[in-house]
Amino acid sequence: MRHLAFALITTFYLALSHADAAELRIAAASDLRWVMPTLVDEFVDQNPDASGRIQVVYGSSGRLFGQIQNGAPFHIFFAADESFPRALVAEGGACGTVFAYAQGGLALWSRRQTWDETVEPGANLLNSRGRIAIANPQHAPYGRLALEWLQSLREWPDLEKRLVYAESAAQAAHFVRSGSAEVGVLAKALTQHQEMQRGHSRELTNGPRVQQAMVITRAGAEIALAKDFYTFITSDKAREIFTHAGFYSIEDSE
Amino acid sequence: MSANDLQAVWLTLQLAAVSTVILLILSLPLAWWLSQTSSRWRPFVEATVALPLVLPPTVLGFYLLVALGPEGFIGGSLEALGLQHLAFSFTGLVIGSVIYSLPFAVQPLQNAFSNVPRELLEAAACMRARFTDRFIHLVLPLAKRGFITAAVLSFAHTIGEFGVVLMIGGNIPGETQVVSIAIYDHVEGLNYSAANQLSLWLLAFSLLVLLVVYSLNRGQAVMKLRGA
């Protein structure tokens, strides 16, 4: 009996003790995996008391959107596509202004195969071998972008059967980085990741781009740190970090 | 190991410990009833308990997310009472793990209870031992191995859980990011060395657990009648 009481008390204690939540929880599209830590570091440099109070959770924009809709405790939502924050505002999951912080483009990447820059990227893909990894077009904006681009190619009918779909932009990068897929049509920003340096990439300069945007969610409306971070992202310094990390700035297109 | 990984390990151990205790408490009456009853409902209950063995974790996770979230009937009722809904929370994970690991607690216990010789119980009853006496002094000691197996398997199975936690957890460090999710996150972040380190720990741990279970069960035949 004493053992049972002990077990129950321990259980109760354990169930309580986990609650040590960070104050600002950011949900970020997975193409931001490489740039987000730099942004957070810079923000903490500017606001030393924010140190250790920010947490970033990554996922595909669609999945994060669904989780926020279902009450996930995220305070700022950085999507890879402005349609998601706009939809969140439209149905009351967020109340702030949607801010477009950068534009993302695509790049071809392969670990072993090189790209002949004298021919069209479509011909590059046709000449390549093996599986082509892209993110899932249903819920990952970069997957949709990559699919649109592929479908616009003359070579599309021959490429279609070679596609494999990853959960998110970052997982598509992982598929090619690990070698399980030979080539990938990836978020350009991810191909600048340190881990992706030992490979061959070709930027699709004239390819489609996606407008990336963020919004403060309903859960983050009362959080001062969320507003500060939001303001920081609108600053010139943040824009510089995005550009340095392989994003296009919003002005480029206008 | 990074602070974040240690946090994930600690969270996983908490989740497994809490789920195991709850599972043992729930399974005890259920397994006893299943081992003794000749009710025609028995196959139905047994099948329900065994469902998580065959059901994809995504199905269970999906239903749980729908039920526990702010729109669902459980989460919604809680919200109506002014409480928090349970999706993306530690409590939600515990509920998911308990359902998901239920067969791993019930089945070893049920087997152990069925192996308690009926004659012993009847003899004890003839000596006017009440049900609680019989249960505490005969059934529990004889079913000890069943308890250990149930506890070890539930604990280990919760640690190895991935699909359900991914669906209802939301990958929040310190709250719902367990080791298996942390590994997934490291792989997606191309952080292979960290993924490798955590995976090796998990591999070693799982092997150890199975070794314990199998060495315990080796002597099972001895456990028949040993003067009560």
C-alpha cells in the first residue's frame, strides 16, 4: 500500500513539474531552419533580457497552421507563404497585421550530380538520374512552388514519375543530403545550410518565388516579447540577415 | 548532449513513468475481469484493448487530436468549464500514451492472472479467506512476473512512441518534445550527429529493456505451484 501511495504521489509530482514553458514560442516554416537561430541571436544581442526566453518550433507551414487552429500555444507564426497567416487572421486565430518579411526561391541540389549551367534547368533534371525530392505540395509552400515550376517544364512528363514527397521543405533537403534521393528541388535558403555545402546547387534565378509572411497569433496577442520580436523582424537588420541567408528581399520584385 | 536533448530525455522519462503507473492501475481490474469472466462481451473487450496493436498511430493520433482540441467534445467541454483544452499538452500526451500502450499492460497481466491455479483460490476460499485476502496474498504474489513484464513493456513502449505524440504533441521543447520527436527534428534540421547520439541511447535502452523482459520470462515455468 505504501508503494502505491508513493507511486501516486510521484506521478502527481511528475505530472506537474514539466511546466517550465518559454515565454515566446515561435512556429516557423521549416525553410527558416537555417536563418532563424541567427535572427534570434541578433534579437537577444539587442535585448539581453530575452536570453533563454525564446523557443522556435519548426514544421511545414500547413501543419503549423493546422496546429495553431487546434489551439497550439504558438505566439508568432512565420509561414513560408502569406496565404497561411492571412487565413489565420480571416478565421480569428490571429488578430495582428500580416507582415511579409522575405521572398523565397528555389534551387536544384544534388550531392553527387553536377549541374551543367549552359543548358536550361529542365534539361539538367532530365539528364540527372534517380529520385527527385520535393516537399509535399499539399501543405508545404515550397512543395507547391517546386511542383508548379516542374509542371511548367517541357520535360515534366518524363520527370513526374521520379518525384518523392517529403513532409516539409527541410525534410526534402534531408532526403537529398542523406543521398536517399539523388536530386532535389529545394528552398534556396536551405541549400545554403552548412550541412549542404558539400554538394552541387544551381539557383533557379528566373524560377517562381513565394512571398513569406508572419503574424502574431491570438495566443501571442498579450505577450510583449512577441511584439518586440515582430518589430525586430520589420527592421533593416533583420532584412539584411534574411538576404544574407539566401532570401530575396521584398523590394527586389517591385 | 545539448540542454534541449536532456530536456527531451527527462520529459520522455516523466511521460513513461506517469503513463506506466496509470496503466497499471487501470489494467489491474480490467485484466482480472478478462481472466475470470465467461461473459460474451469478453471477446469484444479484448479486441478493443488490442486495437492499438494494429491501428496506425496516425489514426489514434487523429481521433485524439480531434477529441482533445478546443473544437473536440473533451477539449471543448473543458474549455466551456474555463479550463485548458488538452491538445499540445503533457496531459494530452499522457492520455495518448495510456491508450496506445494499453495492450502492453493488460495482456501480460491477463496471462499471469489466468495462470494462477484455480484450485488454490478455491482452497483459500474454503478456508474462509475473503476476496481481498485471496487477491493480495495469492494472486498478486503469483502474478508478480506479469506485473513486472507489464510495467517494463508499458514503460518501454511509451518511450518508443512516435506517431501519436507527433499528431497530438506539436513538438514543443520541454512540453511535448519527447526523444523520438527530438530525433526526428534533428534529422530534419540536418543535425545528424545529434540525431545519431540520441538514437544510440534509445537503441541501447531498448535492448536493455528487452533483455530484462526475456531474462525474467526464462524462468516462467518454475512459477507454477510452489506451496502457497
